[in-house]
Amino acid sequence: MRKVLVLEDETNIRSFVVINLKRAGYDTIEAGDGEEALAQIQKNPDIKVALLDIMLPGDMDGFEVCRRIRAGNSQIGIIMLTARTQEMDKVTGLMTGADDYVTKPFSPAELTARVDALYRRAGGSPAALSPDEISQPPFLLNTRNRTLEKNGRRVKLTQVEYAIVKLFMDNPGKALSREEILEAVWGREYVGELKIVDVNIRRLRVKLEDDPQNPAHVSTVWGYGYKWDV
Ligand code: CA
């Protein structure tokens, strides 16, 4: 659902990027040269962000790939992967179609922060939606009223359940550890047991799932925590 294209010919850098994006909850589509990248964009119109290396084998460099992607798609977010040795003047001058650039070597945190930011912009809520609402069909969360609807019907939640759903909807597709959920919802000072998370998840499933025994939205990540699927 959260698809990112990774165009990079050096396989070790590409797998580093892919591993870290996957960890952050993204689906990655890989390409080793420009032709392949453009073919993947054609095949996966739901790609929202593309990471493009500049120096590539073949006829097209990253700038050319960027131009061609941009020519057919104004919505996609594009981040150029640049090397420190490349003259920045040239890079920024040629970056007309790109939204951002990251200089190698970059940290996983830096990379995912940039992708997150662009993803939100490129793939964020449709303009018609008020900023107080998060729509992830069949769910609609209103952060001002702190209410949740499923298929247009109000689901009654406790404040704790609401906070968990909000955390999930802010992190779709991302595996969240039980510790992470505990800290985000109950706060750092909370000195209870992790089990409280499971108890609330169980209750949430009864409220949110068509079949709580076979959850379609709140899935278990064994030995770790939970993941929100929409
Ligand atoms: Ca390269």
C-alpha cells in the first residue's frame, strides 16, 4: 500500500535502503537502471515516492529518469540520492523535477524521515478532507471529536482505545512493538504490565473487526507487537 521505488545500481546500497524502508513500514519496488525504473512506475501507478540514484549504468542517468517520471506524473514525490563528490550546484540545477535530495552516506533515520515527509505530502489525505480527519477506509477517524466511524457508523471507543487507533492510523502497515504502544498510549511513566496492551487490543478487535478471531485490520506480529492493516 505504501509503495516506494528504489532506483540504485549498487546492490549493497540498494539493500541498505530497502531494509530500512521496509522496517519503517514501506513496500519497496527495486530497480537497477533507468529503463527498469520507468517500467516499474508504469506497472505500479500507486508508487507515491521514488528514490533515484544519479549515476546509473545505461543511457539514462537519474536526472533523465526524474524528468521522464515527472512528465507523466506530477503527484509522485521524488528524492535524488547524491554522492558527496558530485558538485552540488550541478545537482540542484538539474533537480528541477525532484522534491528533495539525500547525500550519501546517509543514516537510516535521515532517509526514512525524508521519505515520510514526502510521502505525507504526495500521498496524504485528499484535499477535500478536513485536516481533523484521517480516512483509511472503511475507517474514518476524527481527531477533533476523537471519534471513529467504520463504514459510516460510529464505533464507541474508550479514550485508551481511541489513542491506540490513532497511533495505528498514524502508522499504517508498520509493525509497532508492545513497548512502543504502551509508551505512546499510557506514557513513559506508566509502570504497569505490557499485558494491558494485549487486553486493549483484544477489546479493540471485538469492536473493529468483522471477525475478531481472524482480524483483518489489527494483526499480530508474533513475538513483537501489532500492525495496522487497511
Ligand atoms: Ca550509482
